[in-house]
Amino acid sequence: MTDGDSVEHLPVVMTTETVDDVSETTAANVATSSSRGTEFYFQCAVVVIGVVGTAANALILYALVASKEHKKHVLIFNQNVTDLFSCFFLIITYALKLCNIHLTGSGGYWLCMLIVSENFIWCVALASKANLVLITIERYLKVVYTNWSKTKLRKWMIYSAMAFAWISGIVHSLALAFTTSDVIDGVCYGYAIWNSLKSQMIYGIWYFSSFYILILIIFIFCYWRILIAIRRQAKVMAGHSTAGPSTAAKAKAHKIQSNIIKTMILVSAFYAVTDMPIQVYYLLLCIHANLTLLESGYYATLFISFFYFCANPFIYATKFDPVKRILLRLIPCKKTPVQPIESIEATMSRMTAARTAPHK
């Protein structure tokens, strides 16, 4: 697993040397590359992102639990769990990379396969992508096919979908890591060793089509239909001139539903924007363009992708009303509103007058 023979399968995106000379030059090229400085600052920045994201996602999870929304919106709660673990593994992985450990033996191999190769990060990241699609489909069914979802959509289906998101992400990332990663001369090459350039090209095209294009199509179609349905419902409610208890309850439910939809549209749009650069870069890398994993452009696109996990909870904090209310209560000045001085003085005057008044 660590012998030099494995190097012959390194794609040219990892080095500019010919295949015959790769075994002697690859490690040196990586170590002496001028992008090492960029890589160091990138790793430090990712650790900062991980720390901020972990704290922010933990706060959002607390707010969801405190507001009891974690029981009503299981998939949204699971989305924040995946973001939390993604940020946590960003800290572990890139803190370890900053240590620049020379990997040897079976311990070094497993460290490479699971952590240094970013395997744990992508296990959770892929689960997050799958879960975001499931949230979109769930919202689509509940809004566009309301009657069907009330009678057919069961809790076990939601929990099964949540388990599918985790299992699919873990299996995909583990299988890819163990077939395309290895330790060579003490250096971990994650997702970089392919049997052939053709297989790498096929995977790159499939990955881009499945994990970006298809997801984008689902987002656009589902939320487009959802917005049309919500607008139609709003027109129907506006047509009722009499305002009764049932009408008020429906209006409140419609407002809650609209708030959830707006929040998830922002989250999905933010994902689509931040994930696009790394998706395009990886596609170009897989089809054998003149790009490497040591380019400044690669670090920039990867940083934008990781930034999603850190910034995502701020969308929930500002747009999702149940979470916003809980977070506002945590602010000291919001907990105990101060009674106006005039009101206090008036109350004291009335109490004094009552005590001094003669009893009949």
C-alpha cells in the first residue's frame, strides 16, 4: 500500500513529469511547489471556518431543539447536523494537515484513508447534498400535493430518507477514497490515484452531472412549482372577505409554511452558488485539462465550497422565525424588557393614593 509502484497510476494532474519519472519527482514537486505558502494559509483559513461553523451550527441546533422544531422538521434538523459534522471534520482534518505528519505503516495508511484524504469531510458533505435534495422534495410534496402528503407521507418515510442520505454519502466517499487514495513516500494522495485517465474522466462527468446539474434541476423545478402553489393559495385566501377563527388559523399556517420555503430557497441557492466553482474545477481536472491540485485556483474554489458550511447557519438565524425567536431570547437585553418610567411613577402614585384615602 505504500510502495513506489502505486505512483505509476498517478494522473498527470498531480505532476508535470512523464509517467516513467513520476516515482522520483512527484513527492519533490509537491514539497517544493511555490503553492506551499498558499496551501498553508488556506489550511489555516479552513480551520477558522471550521471553528466558526461548528459554533454557529451548534447554536442553530440548540434553537431548533428549544423551539421544538426538530420534531416538526426532521430533515431540516438533519441538515444542520450534517453541517455541524462537516465543520467539525474541517477542524480535525486541516489541523492534522498543518502538522505535516510523515505517514508510515498501517497507522499512516488508515490516517490517510479516513482523515488526511478528507474522506470524513466528503462523507458528511455528500450526505448534506442528498439531504438538501430530500428537503426540497418533501416541501414540494407538502405544498403541491397537500392532500396526498397528509394521507400518504409517513414519519418512517422521512426517517428512512434521512438514513439514506447518510448511508449514500458515507458509502460513496469511502468506496472512492479506498480505490483512489494511497500513501507514497510518507505523503497521502487522496482521490488522486486512478487506474486510467479514462475512468477518471468518466467519474468526473458523472459526478458533475449527478451532484450538481441534477440537483440544480430538482431545486429549480420543485421550488418553481412550490412558489406557484403558494401564490395560488394566497389568492384563494385573499378572496375570503369574512375573517373568522378558521381563516386566521389558515393564514397563520400559510405564513409559517412560506417562511420555511423562503428559508430553504435561500439555503439551496447559496449551496448552488458556492458549490459551482469547485464542481467546475474538478470536472476540468478530471477531463485532463492543464490543472493541478496545487493551483491557487483550486484552493480558492475549495474555500468557497467549505464556506457554505460556515455561513449556512446564519441564514437560519436571520430567516427562520422559530430559530430567530430563540436566539433573540439569548441576548441579555432582550430577556427582561424595562418598564417605562412614566408607567412606574403612575402605578406608585395610584398605590399611594389608595393607602392615604379615608376608609368608608
